[in-house]
Amino acid sequence: MKLIDSISFPGSKLGGGMKTGTGDDRYAFDEAANWACVIDGATDVGPVRIFSAAESDAARYAEIFAGEIVAGPADAREIPQAWFERLLPRIRKAVEREVKIPLKDAPLASYPTAAATWVRAKNGKLEGATLGDSIAIVRTPAGEVTVFGEAGKPADEQKRAVKVMAMTPEERLKWLQDVRAIHNTPNGYWVFGVQPEAAAHIVYQTADAPAGTQVLVMTDGFYRLVSPYGRYTDAQLIEAVAARGLGELMRELRGMEASPEDDAKIGRFKTSDDATALLLEV
């Protein structure tokens, strides 16, 4: 699997203004082993930071996630389900080695989480594993398009944001903390975090991937071009990226995110989100 193009841009801060660092997204890939992954660290909302030397807890967690994938990738003979069962406990141990507050003592709203989509080409198929709102679009040379991940999740967040952005800043932060505190519990929703039991909730998918199949793997910040903006359909987005390049699509995206005054109307917690995308070819 060949990497054709890649991009990763930071977005706005939760309270407004652009981030000055690299943002909370990360990606990893291995062309020889035919896999790639995008990781979207969840924006810090907790009352305390748990990592002492990092741009943000979200960024550090995404780095740890990516590092563990690279250090211990799936064996070519191993099914994704078995690999993730091994991977998630390793990620928790890596987090525990670095935190300045023991996880058992940290507020649940400060626990690090991330959305991620991992893909691997194997035996004429593309395997995918997703947890959270990241997405992959697969297009065969014949033009057949398959979407990996739960494409409705970005739209669900948009609906929540319309409601939450009408709150005061203090009410909004409290709401975000309350939601984060129930991540990876029966009362919340499941993402990659420090709870190994999240492996049971990963969405696994496969699609035919003959030679020449293109794959666009992205965080929800880049997928905004489809949802909520409706600028492209899934099929149109991967076609546009292949024809014009990720850089031009990123400029188009940021051009649609110039006005913070539109946040409540559109339904977005941040004017521009961290946006990462990889274009791959089998």
C-alpha cells in the first residue's frame, strides 16, 4: 500500500483563536506492511492535566497511541480483533508510565481518549477498524465506494453542538466534562481510551481492494467537507482529493471556517477542527 498524499493541520482552540502547536491529531503508516492509521486526540476539557510535558494531553495521548502501533504492529497473520485486544492494554501501560497523577486518582473528565481509524491491505481486501468519528473512504478502480467507520457520528456531534453552543461558556465546559466523564461506560459512548474493554466496541469492516484501489483515511475535522458542510459526497470527496490533492482541499475547508459567528448556527464546537488525512493506494 503506497502513501500518495498526507496532511495534518491544527485547528482552533476550544475557547477561540487558532492553536499555536501541532494540534491533537497524529497519523502512522507502514507502506511495506500495508497499514495506516489516523488518530484524533479528544480536546482537553478536564479540570486537571495528567501529562506534565506535552502540548496538550490530547496530543500526547495521540502520540502514545501512534508510538505503540509502530512499536508493536499487527502480525501479518493476525486478525485485527486479536491485535487490538493486545494493543489496548499496552496503550494503558504506556499512559500509566507517563502520567503525573495516577489514573485511579484523576478525574474521569481528564482521562485521555481518541478516535482512530486503522486500515490494512491484505489478500485483495482492505481491513478496517474504527472507534469514534474518524472515517475512511475506499474507492476501487471500477468506481465502487465503501465507507469505513460510522459516518453518522459527525452529524450526531453537529446536532449536539447546535444545542451546546447556545449555552454560556461555563455551562458548555460543564457539559463537555460531564460527557467526557462517561466515555467508555454503558451510559456514554466508546472511543479509544485507557479502558482495554473498549476493544469489544471497535467497528470492524472489510471491502474488496484490487490493485489500484484508493483509500482516504481522515479525522472528522477533514470529513467536515462532507458533514456538516455538504460540500462533497463521500464519492466526490475521494475523487476531488485524488484529482486536486489534499492541500487544495484543506485550503477550501479552511475557507469555509473563517467566521466564529457561524459556530452555533452550523453546529461546531470549534470554528476549525484539527484535520488530518492520508490518501493511499493499494
